[in-house]
Amino acid sequence: MLFFYIASIISFLFIFIKDRNILRIEKQAAIELGIMSIAVFIIRAIGLTFLDVSYINEGLPIIGNMSLWKILFVFWEDLFFVAPIIYLQKHSNYKITAMVLLFLSAIIFGSAHLYQGTFAFFASIAYLVGLSFMGGKKYGLGTVMIFHVLFDISGVMAVRLFL
């Protein structure tokens, strides 16, 4: 795990020096994603209260026991898995290579969430490609990283309060 943290710091410094625009935060998009994380919290709360969600996410007890300091630094995943690919796609002619790396990164990212269950595997892949990569290109990776932290906090709080 220490390797990923160090690599994320190196990625951040490289991107920050070479192209800060990749890490930008768009205020309006951050507000909208913050509102979306509140909606996700409500949906999770309803699901945990009224539905049997154990088949969806076998890792719910693990999620509920996550410490807050770990959640606050979850943005390293976006830095490690997505920032270099956005940079490569933006500043080189290796567009196909970037897409292959995105696919491989998504599989690895999803695999890292298998402890939460198979649903989390596929949801993590969709998150990495759909929100982190595409949203990072459009709204700035800083905006996505803020959402990622809020999204995970809402998940842990929903599990702690309603499970």
C-alpha cells in the first residue's frame, strides 16, 4: 500500500508541475457532485433500512469499520489510476495506449475493491472509467477527487447509521 501512496505523490507532483489544469477544481461541478453524494447517502440509507442488500455488497461490515482518516485520503486512487492516463492522452500521440492503460487500470482498481463483493468490483470499474476518467477530463480531476471523498464518507456513514 505504501507503494501506491508514494506513486500517487510522485504522480501529483509530476502533473502539478507539468499541467496543473488536469487537477483543477470547478466550483459548480463540485457543488453538483456534493449534492449527488447527499442523494447517494439517502438512497443508501433507504436501501440499508428497507431492503436486504447483503447480496449486493458482502463487504458492508468492512465498509462500516473504515476509519475516517483513510477515507479522507481516498483521492490517491484517482491520482494513481487516472491522472497519468489523462496526462498521456492529452500530451502525446499514444491515445490507444492510454485507453489500454485505462482498461487495465480499471480492472486493477475493481480488483482492489473485491473485498467489498462482486458488485463493488463492477461499480468500481464503472466509477473509474465513467466518473474519474471522463469527469476528470471534463471538470478537472480535483473536482472528481472531492466527490470521491464525499462519496466514500456518505457510504461509511450510511452503513454506520443504518446497518
